[in-house]
Amino acid sequence: SIDREFIDSLPKAELHLHIEGTLEPELKLELARRNGVDIGQSTVEQVRATYSFTDLTSFLSVYYPAMEVLVTEQDFHDLTIAYLRRAAADGVVRAEIFFDPQAHTSRGIAFSTVIDGLWSAVQEAPSLGVDAALIMCFLRDHSAESARETLEASLPYRDRIVGVGLDSDERGNPPEKFAEVFAAAQNAGYRMTMHCDIDQEQSISNIATALHTIGVERIDHGTNILEDPSLVAEAKQQGIGFTCCPVSNSFVTNQMKGAEITQLLREGLKVSIASDDPAYFGGYVGGNIAALAEAQQLTRDEVVQLARNSLEISWADDARKQEWL
Ligand code: ADE
Ligand code: ZN
């Protein structure tokens, strides 16, 4: 099997990481105390006991309420620095960090509080050995109007945000609901990715819409593309990036989807591995690669390819990419 030291030694990009999903129980409790928020638990064991998920919906119903402890700019800063330290230890040289402004603005936290806290950490990231960037995600279970307002709110901070994504509950919330918002975001200069979660009712049609109507450069998860070989061929030809999260998959769908991830990799698609919500699922990027490599008996060359893919499909400056590759 492939040792962790080898995996961690490879320079890599993490491209599918929800910053709110890096809130470890210890920091959650500290922020709850600091902000005087009663989260109903007072020990790490009690917090962990609430982490039993059977699907995406049950995960999200624990995930969103926990965000109550994130109140001040300092909280968002501290959360991000804690993540960056862990990422650096796993060999991450580039982190493209998702954040969900609506999960905060909807409970009265100003957009500026969120972005200022995240941004000061992004600026500190190089001192931790990481080149970091922010991707703003719209919550697909909120209205298109709310996404539009969020896009508007982001425009004064356009230079701090590299792209937009789409996350949260996919059921009944297909990509076309956000076609206009994504078109406006693209016009504003944002790069585009979006979640096409595992085994959704309309997975394959949502993937087709993401590629054809929205025109995304990357798909987050997206392994259901295997149901349509013509879409696989198209994604390969266009160099579409995939950000797959095996440990997360094993929580929200009961299986890693390791065979599917490996098949896409072996067919030459630009597959990368990431950790999604590591504080909840218990694996940062190195752990995700190790779990996949073990389950699928990946070769060293394949593990190297996963790391190279992540850098290639990242949205870093070309000059930086050349240094890493
Ligand atoms: N938000 C955070 N994690 C998510 C996931 N795995 N799918 C959709 N939305 C999310
Ligand atoms: Zn995700």
C-alpha cells in the first residue's frame, strides 16, 4: 500500500473544501463560549455524538445550525487559519476555499464580516506555505433572487473572489434555476464550478445542464457522469475538472464511489481528490487520497496523477502552476 508520507509529500491543490465544514468540535466549543451561543453541547464527545448522517439532508441539518457560533470577523479568520495549517501539513500548496455567504447573511451576519475575516486569512496563507483563494457558493435551496442579491453583495469584493459555485440540497434545485445568476457571475469575471452531487434524482441531466447550459469549468463530485458515455467523452475532450471526495461520499451515500472515481481517472479525465467537510467526515485531503488509494489499490503513478490533476485544474496564476507542476 502507499504510505501517507509519500501522499503528503506531493504538492497538491485542494479544490473542494467548504470552510464551514472545517469547523472542528474543539473550535466550535471555543467559539460558542467566546460568543455566548448555546449550542446544546459542552464537550467534544457530545458534539461528535450529533455527527451521525445517513444522507446529504441529514448532514446539512447538523451542518447549518452549527454555523451559529461564527459571528465575528475574527471567527471567520480563525476558522480559515486552522484549516490552512492542516492543509499545509497534507502538502496542499493551493487551496480554493468554498464559502456560503447566505448561510451567514440569512442569520444577520454582514457579508463584509464574512469576507473580511476570510480574506485576512487568505492574505496570511503564504506564510503557512499555501496559496489560497475564495470561491463563493450560492445555496441552491434558496431562491434565485437571493443568489442574485448575494452576487450583487460580492461585487465590491470582486478582486478577493476567484469564482462561484453552487451547493446545498440538490433535490428540486437543478442548475437551470441559477442559469441567469451564473451568466451574470461569468460576465463579472468569476470562474464557474458547481456541485453535481452523488446519486441525485436527476444527476445525469444536472451534469448535462452544468456543462451545456451553465458552461462550468469544473464539477464538484459528478461521478454519475459515467451513466452517459457521450458526456464522459465530452468532459474529457474539454478538460473538465472533477473534484471528488471519497470520505464524504461514504457518509452521504454509504460508499466512497471509489470504483467510479478510479474509472474516470483511468479514462483520462481531470479527476482530483478533496475533503469537502473534513471536520464532519473525519478526513482531510491526505486522508481522502489514502482511503481511495487503499480501497482501489491505486498505483503510485495514479496517486501522482491525482495530485498533478488538482494543480492543473486549479484557478491559480499560470506562473504559479508552472512552479508546482
Ligand atoms: N455543503 C457542504 N457540503 C456539501 C455537500 N457535500 N453537498 C452539498 N452541499 C454541501
Ligand atoms: Zn461539497
